Amino acid sequence: MQTKEPLNTASLQRFIEQVKGADMGNQKEVRIDINTAKHITYTLATVLARLAGDYEALMAHNNTAEAKKDETVNVQVDGGKL
């Protein structure tokens, strides 16, 4: 997933607030309708896919940087004249 469009995490934020409210009210369960569950699932999948893509890009960048580090540079110093 190469796009860097902002993620719509509103469904996750609402769910988190719902869980916090249930916890503060000492409720034993939280119920959500199927549409909310679908939105949460889609948002989580999108977030995880973006995270995996960013991680792969970071690892590829680090591997390229490491490969450049391993290059050998030979320098000869003859003393020269001033």
C-alpha cells in the first residue's frame, strides 16, 4: 500500500471510547452492530497493511545503507611535500 492518504480512524476512536465508558461503568461486555464491526475491521486492516508496507520500506532502506557501508575504500598516503 503505497498511498500516504490520511487514515480515517474514527470508527476505532469511537470503539475505544465505548470500551473506556464500559470499563468505567463496570460493564461486563460491549456490544457493537455488524456495520460498526465491519468499519473497525476495515480500519484495522488498513492500518496494519500501511504499517507492514512502511516497515518493509524501512528495512529495504536500511539494507541499502548497510550495503553501502560495507564498501571498501583504499587510501594510500605517501607523505607528500610541503
